[in-house]
Amino acid sequence: MLPNQPTRKPIIQGSNLSFSRSSEAASLISLAILGVALLQCIPSVNAQSGFVNQWERRVNKTVSEQPSWPVPVATAPSGLVQLARFDAVRQITSTHTETWIYGNSKGFDLIPWYKTEVDITLPSYIEHNSTARDGAGDWLLLAKYRFLAGGPSHGNYSLSASVNGTVPTGSYKNGNSDGSIAPMLYAGKGFGRFDAQSSIAMTMPTGHTAKFGRPIVWNSVMQYKATRLIWPELEFNSTFYRGGPSAGRIQAFITPGIMISKIKFSREVNNRLAFIVGGGMQITSSEFHSYNHAIIATGRISF
């Protein structure tokens, strides 16, 4: 996993789960929650149009009251977004061992209520080029609320908070033996064509705290609007380990990247349907690190 989602060494004793069983179960749960979120307010077929229109108005109002910066490559955004996202990450260690992470705990980011975002992710698929067995990672669910925000003509800033939880659905030690809860704070400020965003979180495991510890993750990003679509950026991703076998250590990465946002499918002003693509390279900047560098590719569709 990337530093903005702190990792803990998996301790799954005697796990006989296969990737198909764990990933299918978590995927079915994700789709079920997504279905409930979309259908719970629909009393009849005839009311579907009204429900969709109300949802669209709510999303348009929410995003119109905040800056329009693109979601960074790795750092979580300080504002709220509604999109579908898929990432692919290639991690390389000092011994040239490669690990591919497909999905990277991304999925559907929704705005079901005013100023509120709910993320329903799909478990990552982790492919090792070693003796470790490939398989599914853990399942994550996030709820986020935006307290303050202003668009370019009203201060160009945003302040939010979230809490996410993981469920130990991983197979073959690609996940963790216990779930976790992670509260997070986000802040962002724009300065003309520049913007800076930062987030800080603490991951608290639901069990085996002495083994996992409570790592603190701090991510920051600076972005520049070079053209209408092109946004170069520079990220700083740090994990401070508290407790556990890595207590007192710091893992840090510098991540130069670029986002191309947004390639719209329609010229209509209120049509949010657009394609977003980007990528970057994480480069270690600390003596302690679980891998030397990582190549990140990300694709999103906003709606």
C-alpha cells in the first residue's frame, strides 16, 4: 500500500481463504451498500427521475461551494468528490523485487448528502514477484464531512474530516488479521494558479495493537495549474510509527506527479461527466523504507 494508507505487517494465522472467496465477498458487500445508497430513497419506479435529479442538484451545490482542484495522485483531497477510480501501483524494493497492487483500495466516491462523501472501495489485488502468494487485500469504507469551504471568489479553501474503517478480508496474508479505524483531518488553500493541500491521520487497529502500533500518516501536496487540463504536482508522504516493531521510525517519500483534469464528455456547464488521468513516482527520502520507489498510474471518471 502507499504511505497515505499506512501498512501493517499482516499477521493472519492459518488463513485458508482464497482470493476468489475473499474478494467476491467484499465486492458483493460493496455493491450491496452501493445499491442501498442508490435505492433507499426511491419509493417507486416513477420516482426514480426525481431522485436522480435531487442527487445531481445536491452534488452540484456541494462541489460549487469549494475549489475545483484535481484529486492528487496519492494524497487525499481536502474537498469532496464524486467519481469512480482505479489505481495501479508498481512497488520496487532495494533488491529489485516487484509488487503490483491493482485497485489500491479505490472504488466509488459518492456525495449522497450535502457536504458529505461516502467512499465504497473494492479490495486491492496484490501480485508478488516472489515466494509470497498473490491475493486480495482488505476492504475499506470511508465517511467524510466538509466543515468549511470557499470557491476561487470566496477564499479558495476547504477543511474536512473523515473516518475510515477496514475489514480483514485479505487472503494469503495480503491483508491484516484485524480491522482498523482511522480518523483524518484535511485542509487546503489556493493561491492563484497554485494550491496546497495536507492531511493527517492516525490508524488504530481493533486488535493486536502491540504488534501493529498506531502509525500517524501525514501527506501534503502542492499543485500548479499549467494549462486548462495539465496540473503538475509535488507530494510529500510520511508515516510516523508509534508502537509495534517499527516504533520510532519514519518512512518518507517524495512524489512528483502530474494530473490531466478534466477531459469533459459534454460542453454543458452542469454536466460533471469527465475523464481524469494521472501518474507519479514515489521516491524514498528516508533511511527506513519498505520499498525504494513506486510508479503510480491512476484513472478516474467523475459523474
